[in-house]
Amino acid sequence: MGFCSDGDIFAESYNERIITLVYDVEFPSSSVRNVSVTYNTKGTMDKRNTVKPQYSFDYILNPAKNWSSFNNLNIKIITPQAAPYIIDSSVEFTKEEGNIYTTVFEKLPEEELSFTLYPNEKITLLDRVNGRINRSFGYFAPIIIGIIGIVMVIVIVAITRKIKRMKN
């Protein structure tokens, strides 16, 4: 084992890094212990297909496969107000009160955990169309939509005037 002071860690704080903590936990022979692991993670934001972002998260569960026995995996996700709904997941979750989702496994699932959060309960056709417009035109989308609207109004007014002249 090596030694690392807090100064060593903070000296590297400007670098993109992965910090790994390795430590031994002594368990008496034939003893049973409950192990609880909690951590925050960063996700990815994707606005390629929608105007509002989708936030995706991946959790690696497979290190627990190396334990001599593993059972009773309880997962609890508390979603943020900005994206309170799980719209896609590698496992089935139960929606609890508020922004809480839970699931329970008797043993470790075969696949890693991944899920996607979104501001609405599902992605609608309108979300997809607006996302495509936004992706194609970027910040100019409102201007282009406004120009199309003005052109449509001008065409409708011109047709209406022509019809009125033909009646007279």
C-alpha cells in the first residue's frame, strides 16, 4: 500500500482524473456483513433528438460478481426536479411518491444499470419534431419559423384578396 496526502490529491485537482481508493476490510471468518455502497455520478446530456435534454447515467454493477456471495440489491434513484422522469432503463423501476424510483433484486442483474431522465413522462412526436428543427437550424429556428409564418400569412391574405376581386 502507498500513502497519499490530501495535498497530493488537491495538487492534481486541475487534471481530469479518476480517483481509486483501495483498502482492506477485515471480516472474521464465516461472518456475515451488510455492505452498502452509495455514490454520486455524472451523466451525459443529449439534445440531438429533443429540445429539452435527456440525461443518461450508467452504473457498473459487475464488480460485485467477484464477491463470494451476493444477494439483495436495492436500488433507489431520487431524480432532480429538472428531469423527474425515468423514460428508459435497463431494469424495471417502480415509481414511488415524489421523484423516487426503486427496484429490488435477489441477485445481481446480468446487465449493468443504465437509465435516462427527461422533464416529461415520455418523449412525444412534438418533442422529436421540435428537436429535429432545433438541431437543423440551431438558434435560428425561431427566426425561420417566424419567417415561414409571415410568408404563410402573406399568401393567405393575397389569396383572400384575389378571391374577393373575382367575386366582384
